Amino acid sequence: MAIEFIGGATTRRTTGVPALPAPDLAGLPAVTEALAARAAAHDRDATFPTEGFALVHRAGLLTATVAARHGGPGGGLGDTVRILRALGAGDPAVALVTAMTLFTHAAEARNPGWPPAAYAELLDASAAGPALVNSLRVEPELGSPVRGGLPATTARRDGDDWLLTGRKIYSTGAVGLSRMLVFARTDEDPVRVGTFVVRAQSPGLTVERTWDHVGLRASGSDDVVLDSVPVPAGDVIGLAEPGDIPGARPDPWTAAWNALGLTALYLGVAGAARDWLTGFLHDRVPTALGAPLATLERFRTAVGEIDAALFGADTLVETLAARVDDGDREAAERAGTVKVLATRAAIGAVEQAVALTGNHGLTRANPLQRHYRDVLCARVHTPQDDSVLAATGRTALAHALDRRSTPKGD
């Protein structure tokens, strides 16, 4: 089933630097509360939370990472982690699409690659309203390009345009995106690969409603079908030979933003689960006990374990994010390891909350079952646990071999 786009229309830049709203970090608790009020309904109906993005835009959060040279606040990974944790606690679907938008602006701030006119148009759209952006890279046969392979989506030159044809799956936020960054190969010989800036509502572009997931049901991670979609010839972020595919294997800084930012989102989900659990334990008064469950030592201990695990995970993410902002390459290279540890803590915390509450935790009227379904999605995102642990193990074994082969001093 094809559906219409609700993403912002293309705007043309006619003035200087657009006036982007300043991010209201002090107002994050209010944003969390407002998002949470609608999250259950969007999850139930699998509807895209359009009003949530309007709220996030008004709070200046969607453009928090736009570089100062472009009229933005130039927020770093530390600010981004804080924002995504708060949004994740309210509505993780809003948080996930916001994350992709923030990551896009942050990458452009670090390493400019957008065609200047195309990025200027995006900034104009961002000043006027929510201008959501995401990279469309995953395909039915290819899977994720991080694990290697060429995309099947093809760009064919036709006069002043490229014409894109193909299908992208798991395209988070598809129906609400203002810009889609489509990973595609050319039909040239030799072939080149690049990222093409596709505007919402372009002719030949449709979204098929395929997303029917257990978690993050409101994220709109549907299929995007491209049928000779025109892209101006200059609106390509890098074209390279397949052996040097831009962005196929992210640099350490890009990978760190992705790993730590998304981990913060799921820690927000786990924090919301903890908060519901503590409220439930205060409110639940079994007849046989005659007092709230919160008065029992075993529940206090269990909540202590959950809170301690989340505090440790939050501290790890915040600390590493600050080091990445300071230019610490070693910290950036270890971000994947922190993702494994912190997302496991988040999932474990929610699992424990479900176990403590039994039927109440799995009842649809209560949000804990939704938090549980959402937090499980942490395992899906790149870098996945197996890749991180295999790389970490190789490094540790190589270091051990180096130590054994290095002569010891007197």
C-alpha cells in the first residue's frame, strides 16, 4: 500500500543564514512529558507522531547540532546524548528520527560533504518547520552496507539529473522525511557509489506501508520505492569507486555518534520503565500485605539493582560522549563497546521490571510492555553486538600477542 508523504516541502534559499531556534535543554522534562502523553496511542495505532516532531522543532532540538558557521548552535555529542535520552523516555519513535536528523547535521559540521546549495535549502526548511532527514541504505538483498556489498539501487544519468531506481527497506521515518539520503550505485562502467539527496514528494517516489514490528511501531520504518526519481546532478554526497565507498564503513567519530546517541535513546526508554515501576510499587497494596509493595525489602533491593545498572550505563555514555567531544580518538573507538554494555543494561533493567510485576507488566493498559518491546530494538542498530565483540576480541588477542613477543626489560 502506497501512502502520501507528510514531510516538509522543498524550500528555496533566498536570504542569508536562516534563523534556527535555539535548543531549550532546560525544557527537556516538559518535552518528555508531552511526548509520553501521546506515545501509547501512536504505538497502538502504528501512526507517525507528526505533532511530536512539531514539538521537538519548537524546542529547537532538531537543529541542535547544526554548525555555528551555518547559523546553528553547534551542539556536540554530549548535548545530543542528553536530548535523545529525554526524547527516548517520552516517545522513542520521535527520538529515533530526531537522532538521524541530528547525526546528519553533526556529520556535516565535522566533515562538509553536502552540495552547498542543497544543504542551504535544508537549513531554510529547518528554520520554517520540522525538516527530518535520514539515510536510506538497507535493501532486501544487501542488508546493511556496513557488512559489505554494493547496493542494488541504481542511478542513471539523464541530462541534468540522475534517475534513481530501487527499493530501500527499514527506512525509519520515511513518510515524514524532508530529505532522504539514498545510497546507490551508478550504471556506469566502472561503477561508482554515492549518496543522493532525494527530496520528499519527488516524482516516482512512494512509501509502501510495510512496517509491522513489535517495537517502535510508530517509527514509520517502511519501504521506500524509487522509480526513476530525479535528483539534480550536483546533489550527490560523494561519488567513489566501490573499493572506497564513502560512509560504507563509518569513521570512528561518525560511529561513536551513532553508537552513543542511540544508546542514550534506549537508556531513556529504560528510565521510563523504571519510573513506572517505582510508581506501581508505591500504588500496589495487596490485601494480604496491607502495605505498598515498595515497603518490602526484596522489591527495594530489586529496584536498587535496576537503578544502579542504569546509573552506571548513563555515566558510561555521558563520560565517553564528553571525551569524544574533546577529540579523544580512543574514546570514539571504544563507543561500540559502551553500546554493548549500556544497551544490555537497559534491556536487563526492563526485563527485571517485567519479572517483578508479572501480569501487570505485560498488560496493554500499562506502559511497561511497550517499554519492553521498544528497548529490545536496541539490539538491531549498528554496530551490533557480534561485530563489536569480535573486533574487541581481535584487538585484545593481538595486544596479548604483542606483549608476549616484546622482550622484557631487566
